[in-house]
Amino acid sequence: MAKILVVDDDTRITEFLCDQLVAKGHSCTLATKGESALDSVNKNSVDLLILDVMLPDVSGFEVCRRIRANTEHYTLPILFLSSMNSAEEISHGLAQGADDYVTKPFDTSSLLARIENLLTTHIDAPLKDELTGLPTAKSIKLEIQKAINNRTGFVIGYIELMGTKEFSQGTSHNAQAKALRHFGRCLHICAREVQPPLFSIGHMGGGHFVFIISPEKAKSYSDRVSYVWERHLPKFLESVGKAAQVKTWTANMALEYLMCVTKREEESAASARDLFEILSHLRDKASATGQSGLFQDRRL
């Protein structure tokens, strides 16, 4: 059973939806204003927030931004349920950090299915990766959204440890897992040594990592990662009995890394989705060069 807060000044909708949710085994609380919704989130345990955009006091967009900027509640799943149905409005709602957006009038069975999917995804998804000990994709994406809603300027980077499959050929699966653990530890230690005011890193799965860092420390961090990993790699290869193949692997860029970075200014309108699209574009261009190392957005 989940505790769901429904916020809408149209009591016909809130009461109808609440009846449907209770019938599904959930508990449901109603609110008609944004400020009362925020107060309820602060005082009570809530598993999901269903939120209208047009509220009598503060907008649903503002409620979402405040929650995503709150260190205690920023992981709360949020679903917008609104009659504002243009592509621009939906995009804007998702850019505030919402997990889903459903327009009115809605299909009840479809809405309930999307609610159940959100609950399942957020309740079951861990915030820490068991393999590397780093935050998961869910956690780092929430950290990015929190920085955006706090209007914080930051550099966001994508790091790929390349050739992990080639490296693991002829060895056990443990060798690949060990490589990812060592690389994840390297990324974490380098941040600790650089001591940026803002830093968070997540393991997205496989050889893929994403981080955010204070702009003034981004160059120092990338330099430190390069220095530490270059010197640690031969020792790591020796520890797994692969030192004799170092030259072969180097030619294939196995266990070398690719880092792509871009920047979000304090007052930028760029959403998390926009930033990931830029990183994806940079990654494609970088991969086409056949080289490893650092690739920067030209605006940096």
C-alpha cells in the first residue's frame, strides 16, 4: 500500500481519483492548494504526489521545483495531472523534475497503470549500485535535477570505461566487475582529492558513469582522473594476471576511458534532458574519432 497525495482544486477530480486509488489498496490524502501540499509533504510520509498545474496559490510547477530542491524530499515521485496539454507545457512540466505528465481528460485505467508503474519503479529502484558502491542512475538524475532547481551552475560529464567486454574475454566475469569497481573508486577518490564544493557521481550500468561538479573544479578533476587511472591501470592488470597483454589492450583502448563534458550556467533554461542529449551528441562525435580522453563542449 502506498501513501498518495492528490493536489487539485477541482474536488470532483480529487474525490473520484482518490476512490479509484483506495480501491487499488492505497491510502489517499487530498489537498486543494500548493502551499498546503508542501506542508503535507513536510509533515507526513508520502510515496507519490499527483499534482495539478493551475492551483489557487502557487503553481504546480513551483511546488515541483521546491520539492526537487529539498534535500529531504527530492526523491519523491511526482506526476502532473493537468488540462494544460500543449507539447511546450508538457515539456516544461517534465523539465521541472516531474516523473510523468498526464493530461485531462484522462483515461482512468491508463492513469492508474502509470501510477502503479511510478510506484513500482521508485520503490524498487535502489539509490546505491551494489557493484561500485556509487549512486545509481536514478540517484544521480535526481541530484542533477536538484542542482537545476537550485539554479546552481555546474559541469556535467559522461565517462565511459571502454572495452570492458574485450577485457573480460578469456577471464571470469569477476575480472570485468573488478575493473568497474576499481574505476568507480578512482572517480570517487579523485573528487575527494580535488575537493569541489559540488560533486556527485552515479554509475549508470556497465562501463557508463555520469557526474556533476563545480565549474571551477572541472578541469582539475579531469586531470586528476587521467593521472590516477593511467598510473593505476598497469598495477590493476597485473593483479588480474593480464599484464602480458597490456600492449594489445592499449591498441584496442580496453580499459581506457572517454570523458565528455558540458556546462549548465546558473540561469540557463537547459533541462536535465537537454544536458543528456548534449552529452550523447558529444559521445557520438568522440567515439567517431577512435580516441580516448577528454572531449569538451566547445562552449566551455
